[in-house]
Amino acid sequence: ELEPYMSLVYRAMSTLLNNFRPQVTLFTCQAAREFFAHMRSTCRPEYDELVFALLSRTADTNRYIRLYANDALDKMVTYIPTVHAVRPLVDKGPIHNNPLVRTATARLLTCIVALKTPNAILTHPNLRDTCKKMLETATLLLADNNLDTRAAAKKLLLRFMNEDEFESIYYAEVDEKLRKRVARAFADLKYKMKTQG
């Protein structure tokens, strides 16, 4: 039974992800992928730290490490419960210095919305705080300086915008100052959605 040792396992993997040898980092990404799929442990703070470490690796200079880190995080959003999958992503992803990490954050949140369904995230009472954080993150990334990050944020918001409850929840949960920063981009998205619909 590994469960009692998962905090130690996650801590060790977080350390190994910072190893200077690419092979070690690649194997650690693979191991993280399997642990997310089969153990599904979310022991804190070690689980959050491992997700942060993997997020940072999505911007690695080594293309294979970027791919493997993204693959591990794909497994994380697939198998880990929504609240625990979203929390570490929205905590540090949107404010990371590297645009690749911010883009990966938006992409992973979009995957969560697709898996859980936008309606469930917007209306489930147990996901209210998670929904608020996702909408705030999407809005923040819509104002990003990087084109790819903004494009990923648009995809995330468009997932929500088709829902009848979206606008009332969006205006209630997202800070007005933040909304004003993206008012033009938000209006463009609404127009795009109407013309495509």
C-alpha cells in the first residue's frame, strides 16, 4: 500500500524534476503521469508542489521534456477530482513569468471544462469557488501580453459562454476591475459566438 507514502513520493518527484539530466526529468514526468492515473493522491502541499514543478517543465528548453510534462498534466486533469486539479493550476499558472506555462494553464483548464462540462462547473454548488477561480484566471489570461496565451484563454471562455447561466455568474464572480481590462476582447468573443451560432 503506497498511499501513506505518497507525500514522500511526490516530494521526491518534485526534486527529480529539477535534475540537470534530461533522462531523469523525462522518467519523472512518466512516473508522475502513472501516479496521477492510478494513485490519484492529492496530499498537500506535496501534490500542489509536484503540479507546479510539472507546469514549469512545460516551458523547458528540451522539447521532449515539454511534451512529457504536458502529458503528465493531461493525466492529472483527467483523473484527479476537479477541485484538486484546478487549485494548483490557478494558483501559480496565470502569474508565471513564462508564456508557455500560462498557455499550458489555459489549455489544461479548457480540458477540465470539456471533461466536466461547462454547465456542471458553473452550477454545481460544490464547485462555486473553483468556478470563480477558473473564470478569474480565464479573464486574467485574456489580458495577457502573449498572443498564444490570449488565444488559449479565448478557447476557455468560449467553452463557458454557450451556457445560459454564464453571464450572470461571470458578472457576479469576476472582479469589475479585471472585467474592464478585457471588456473589448470579451465583447469581441460574444460577437464571434453569436455569428458562429
